[in-house]
Amino acid sequence: MAKVLVVTSGKGGVGKTTSTAALGAALAQAGEKVVVVDFDVGLRNLDLIMGAERRVVFDLINVVQGVAKLSQALIRDKRLENLWLLPASQTRDKDALTDEGVGRVIDELRSKFDWVLCDSPAGIERGATLAMRYADEAVIVTNPEVSSVRDSDRIIGMLDSKTVKAEKNEQVKKHILITRYDSGRAARGEMLNIDDILEILATPLLGIIPESQDVLKASNVGSPVTLNNAASSPARAYTDAARRLMGEAVNMTVPVERKGFMERLLGRRAA
Amino acid sequence: MSMNLLRLLSRRPASAPVARERLQILLQHERGLRGQPDLLGVLREEILAVVSRHVTLDPDKVVVRLDRGESVSTLEVDIEVPNGFDKRIRAAG
């Protein structure tokens, strides 16, 4: 039974696209057949993070409008044969997406994949509501920072009211994914800690992704962080999160950055 | 450790508890508003309708404001009434 999972947040720049790519790759590494779908029409970036930007021919809009077949628009990952990308359009705007058209594409993806991961655009407008519309589950990406937590709360309210599941009186299964977490700063009382965020949002935790240079390094070279450096702290955290999505019980730890001597010496001030 | 000591010396309180408290108060209000029709819009329309029965009003001169406090909120209604409105009532009546 295929699962449709939306990666959303309300606020921009918190790590939706990074998380979609990393979770998608981690699920594929675990043997699942996965497609990651970019809903950020007009500002696509998932292709770039996945390293497939030069292979885009057709996109989600073309498929929704019947200009291209789904099989023509899907791009197979070069590293993992069971990982696919459905890119967004760069030239069209979000009004080209229709509720009914998106529903049809999602249905077709359900029949072909184990996981359909929808990378939502920021905001609460049409693009974001369509990305979550057909979801069974939702990953709400949250930074330990007041505006991000507030927007996550708003998005949780929308997941509970504007999705097909909600309209059928069912629940979208929601997970909080905390990204850019710095356990040192949280311990010093400079950053909201995990328990505060979970208590405020009253939603279970999927994982804690530490702030790390490996995330930027991976995006620089166009590789999901779980593929680029599987031993890095964010990769381990994303891999654990993916296993939890698959229903495994994995102990919740905050993976720590392993810092070299020089980084230790200089890191505090540089950060 | 060293940072805790520094904070102790500089007597600067941690900011995370402030963030937590602000969020809790804010989200309590915002969740209460969710799913309801636009309260201010409804109030404005209904107040306008009641007052218009007696006085001729310019709808643009009716301002409804709500200020949400922690335990008490205030509703401010500001209606600009043209001079001589009472004559109109007598004429109408």
C-alpha cells in the first residue's frame, strides 16, 4: 500500500527540500521504491538538490495538463535505481495546478511506488495546500525558533482541516522533524529545546537533525545528504527518521557533530 | 559549562524560556481563532446594520478593533456620526 507523505513547514528556508531529498534517498536505500515530487512550481529546487537539474525535460505541470505522460516526466536517480524525481515547472506558476489534476497524478504515482514524497512550497497558499491535499502522512519541518514553531502550528491546523483525509473525518498522521538543532545552544538556554517544541505543537517527533556543514556540502554537489556522506551526523539522523517512517522503533538520539581539533579550537567563534 | 558561567557572571537570563512563553500565549489565541469566521468582519457588519437603522452612516467611517490581552480583551468600536443625524431620525420616523 503506497503512502503519500508531504514535507511541509509554512515557513521558508527551514529545510523542506533538503529533508525531502534526504528522507527519500534514505527510504530508497532501505529498499523502498520512492518518488520525490517537487510542488514548488516556479521556484523548483528539488532537482538541484538531487543533482538532476540537467535531466529535466517534462515536469509536474506537463503531466497534470496531459501534455506529457507520467513516465516521460519521471527522472530516475543515477545512484539509486529505486529512487525517482518528478520535478516542478520553472516557468509556469502555481495556478497551472488544479486540485483534480494533482489528484489524478497522485493516484497514478500511488500505483507505481511505495512512497510518494511531496516537497511543499513555503507559505499557506495554493501550492502548499495542493501539496498536502492528498497526503496520508505529513512531516512538519521545524527549526528551534519562534517564527518557525508558530508557522508549524498553523500548518498543523491546515493538515487537520484542508486535506482529503480531514474531510473524510480521518487524520493525516503528523510528525515533527526538527532541523538545524544545536544541542549546545539548547543546553545553554539560547535555543528552544526539543521538549518545549513538542509540548507546544503537541505532535510526535520523527527526528532531530543537527545543524551541520555536511548539509551544505551535500547540496553543493547535488546529492541527498544520506547519500553524500552516510556517516555524517545529519545523514545518520535522517536515516533513523526514515526507519521510523517505515514503522521501526529506533531510539531517539541527537547525533553529535564530530569536530576535528582545529574546528574545536576555532568553531565557536566561526559559528 | 563556560557559557553557563559567563551568563551567571553577566546576569543575562536565558532567552529560550522567554521564547517558549511567548509562543504558548500566542498560539493559544491563534488556535482559538482558527476555523471561526472572521470575527471582526462579522462584528463590523452587524454593528453597522443596527446603527444604520437609526442613523445614516458612511460604512467607511466605522472602525472595529480588537485587542487581545492575556486575561482581558478590549473591543473598540469607533463610529463617525455626521452632525444633525437626529433630524434625519425625526424625518424618517
